[in-house]
Amino acid sequence: MAETRLFPDRPINVCVTGAAGQIAYSLLPLIAGGKVFGRHQPVSLRLLEIEAALPSLEGVVMELEDCAFPLLHSVFITSDAREAFRSCDVAVLLGAFPRKQGMERKDLLEKNAGIFKEQGEALNFEAAANVRVIVVGNPANTNAYVLKHFAPNVPEKNITALTRLDQNRAVSLVARKLGVPLSKVSDIYIWGNHSSTQYPDVLHGSVEGKGKLSDLLDKSYLEENFIPTIQKRGAAVIAARKMSSAMSAANAVCDHLHDWLLGSDSIVSMSVASDGSYGIERGTIFSFPLRCSRGGNYEIVKELQLDDFSQRYIKITAEELYAEKAEALALLS
Ligand code: NAD
Ligand code: LMR
């Protein structure tokens, strides 16, 4: 049966900020090639960059043209946020000041809060009424919180931040540790902040045919090895590449948007505004396990039992996010 399109009568308008950067270079072909919004959905791209990067962005546009993607309907480039977000159905916010080696994510708060305030205001006035937003630029959760604060017209549920990369990293590490195919590993969740306090939770997970991860991995391995490895994976990539992850980040953005808009049979992790679930302050952009259904709907999974071990980690990451939120709002006031 032919796959139905998200927008049967027109292309989907997708705004990507930081479009001349490294994540965009890996992501744009996935979007224009049909991997994100489906193999039959035409796409119009609206690409935002700072003025100084527009010449480089023109080169990216030439390459998009040279890919001859049948689904790519149009490409528009600008350095004006209001023009970029005009009528967009999806906004992918990559544009930010990237963390350099040795920098803590919190150092980025000040540099980025101003960018996300301006972009929140622009989205508020220009985007389609039901725009779906994913923030990737770090500190992603708090940038998304700032954006939400300045975009009251955008439904709160539609503003998300990327923690799917952390989930993918965790699934991959478990599969490698246990020597099993990735496809057999399920139900690994990320809680909290996309930072070194995040809690990668395997305690509800399993390996098909082998059993529960809580029986296959002991807590000392989780505490001393697995959890810190996932928490620090972004920093490890930066130390090795001298640049932050890009290919894997683009792949995770693709997974996040695909599952959010087209639905997924699996529970997936996304950072979304808390509705008070698991005691997390309402409105905090916090990574939870979610069920997504086609059309851009999701629900936080509510029925999970969290033992003391998990609760201890979740408290640490929640407290970091509350402090980041307060700091960002103070910077802006
Ligand atoms: P990059 O430096 O290669 O690209 C960022 C681009 O954003 C640059 O081209 C820059 O000119 C542009 N930019 C800066 N300010 C802008 C603004 N106000 N409006 C529009 N564009 C602007 O960085 P990258 O490697 O593509 O990474 C982008 C962001 O994603 C960084 O903040 C990085 O830390 C973050 N990141 C997040 C995750 C995650 O899982 N959440 C993973 C990897 C990277
Ligand atoms: C990652 O997890 O790879 C990035 O968020 C690292 C970073 O700070 O850019």
C-alpha cells in the first residue's frame, strides 16, 4: 500500500538553522532524500545562517541541487530569522555556538540564551500554527526552555530537544557489551538533560531471547562504566575529532523527527516539556520515554516503576536543569 503523505497537497516547509554547519551537512541530504518525512513527501527547505556564513551556505545549496533529490521542491536561504521561520511546519534548530574542547556546557548558556530568545520571538510570529520544533544547539534543553518562554503561541508540546543521540549511543553500547545484534535490544531510555548528568536507564530494557537487562548487566558495571561512558560520550567525540559529533547527531535528528511525526512502535526518548510526571517541575524541558503516534502526537510513558538507584540519578539531572533554567532566565531579564 502506498504510504500516505503528512501533507497530501503540498511540500512540508522545513526550516533548518545553522545550515552551513557540520550537523546540517549530514542532515540536509537525509531530509531532502526522504528519510525523515517519508519517501513520498516533497520538502521545501528554508535555511538560516548568520550573514558571514551565507557564502558557504550557497555552496551547500549548490550541492543539494547537484544531488538531484526528486523530493526537494525548493531551497530558500536567509540570515533573517523571521523570514526563515515564515510558515514553517518543522523547525530544526542547530544554529548555536558549539562547545569547544575543555568548555563546560554551562559556559554556553550566556552565548546561546540570546540566540534562542530572538528565534523564539521569530517563531512565535512567523511559523505555522502547529509548527514542530527540535532544538539541537547546546545546551539543548535549556535553549528549548528559553525558546518556549518567548514563543507562547507555539503549543508547549511542540517544542522538543534532542536526546535521541544519547539513546542511540546507549543501545549501541549495550549491544556491543553483550555481543548481541542491535535490533534485539529494546527499551533503553534517557532521562533528564542532554549533558553529563543525563541518566541512561537500562533497567526496563531487555534483549530479545536473552532476558532483562537488569539481569544481564550488574549495577556496578552500570554505575562505574556504562552510565559515565554515555554521559561523557559527546565530550569523548570532541576530544577525538576536535569537533562535536555531527554524523551521529544528524542521524539522531532524523530518528527523532521521523518517529515523532510518522509514529513508532517502540518507546523513544525525547526532551519535552514536563507535565509534572515523575515529580519533574512542570514546563522543564526534560528527557522522558515517550510513545509517538503518526501525525506528531506523543504521550509521556507514565507507568514505569523507578527504584532508588534510578531516582537518585533522575534527581541529579533534574536539579541541574532547574539551575540552568533559572540562570538562563536571569541572564535574559
Ligand atoms: P557548527 O559550528 O558546525 O555549526 C553551527 C552553525 O550555526 C554555524 O554555521 C554558525 O554560523 C551557525 N549559527 C550560529 N549562530 C547562529 C544564529 N544565531 N542563527 C543561525 N545560525 C547560527 O556546529 P554543529 O557541529 O553543526 O553543531 C550545532 C550545535 O549542535 C552545537 O551547539 C552543538 O553543541 C550541538 N550538538 C547537540 C547535540 C545533541 O545531541 N543535542 C549533538 C551534537 C551537537
Ligand atoms: C554530543 O553529545 O555529541 C554533543 O552534545 C557534544 C557537544 O557538546 O556539542
